[in-house]
Amino acid sequence: MRRLFAVLMMIVVVASFGFLGCGSSKATAEKDAIASELQAAREKLDALSNENSQLKQQLSRLEQENRNLTAKTAQLETLLDEERSKFRTATETVPPPPPKEIITSFDIEYQTALTLFKQRKYSEAIKKLENLINSGIREDLADNCHYWIGESYFGMKDYQSAISSFEKVFNYKISEKKDDAAIMIANSYWEMGNKKEAIKEYKKFLDKFPASPYVKRAKARISE
């Protein structure tokens, strides 16, 4: 009986030591976990501190660059003011050049039509000149277009159409082609064989344009 009691006591003692050992191991594990978290927190804090330091350095560089740009801008503005002052002085002392003549597409087309007329391509010239009139060419060229249409018809021996075109020149208050058109109307009647009407137009021409370079020709026709 005593022997059995002694065995039971030994079992209890061993179990107690085992229980105490398990408790000690758990406490150690918890302590290690806390230490690990503290270490991670320290590392994170160090990283944030380094990042903050780098950002401060970057901000300092940007502020310096901004100061440099401000100084450069002020320098450029000073140079620009000096150049403006020089330009004003130059424009005040030197008269501006005369404005260049503006050449429009109408001018180009008009010259092309005259080239066709000189090449005796009368139909093409008439078509191009009529297109210019229908497109709204300015008046100082419109009267010329009618005149050269008349010249083209005259070259084609279509004298009646030529007279109709020449007469349209007189619809313009100002035209440098009026004496040309008047003499060509008379010439057209002459070529048609209607000398009576031609002489009438030559006399009308002499009354309206006594200083024209075509006066001698008109007088010669009248005297024939």
C-alpha cells in the first residue's frame, strides 16, 4: 500500500513539472512575438524617417531650381525690354517699307486669260474671262474682262458679239478701256462692211476721246 502511494506521488510530481514547463514555453513564445513586432515597428519607423529625409532634400532642390528660374526669367524680361526699346527706336528713325502688292487668284487667272488671248486661243480666253466676271472679280478688272472678251470675239470674226462685249465696258463709271472699246466698236462695224455705222461710231469716238492715241486712225477711216 505504501509502495502504491509512493508511485502515485511520483506521477503527480512529474505531471506538475510537465505543466509548469508548458506554461513557461507559452510565455516565451508570446514574448518573442512581441519582440518581433517591436523590431518590425522600429524598421518601419526608420524607413519612414529616411523617406522623410529624402523628401526634404528633394523639396530643397526644387526650391533652389525655382529661385534659379525666377532669376532667369527676370534676366530674359530685361533683355526683351532692351530689344523692344531698340526696335521702337529703329522704327521711329527708319520709315516702314511700302506694302507689298497683294496678288490674288483673280489676278493670276486674269493674266492667264490674257496669255491665252495672245496665243490666239480665243475660245479658252473667253471662257476664262467669263468665269472671272461670274466669280465676282473686282471692278477695276471686270471692265477689262469685258474688253478682252470683245477682242477675242473680234479675233474670231464674230463682230456682233464683239460689239456687245465692248459696249459693256461703258457700264462702269471708271474704266481705262473706254476709248479702246469705242474705237473697237467702230472697227467691228467697219469689218462687218457697215461703213455708214462705222463712220458714225468713229465720229462719236472723236467727240468723246479727242486726246486718245487712236484719233489719227479714226480720222483716217472717216476720210476713206
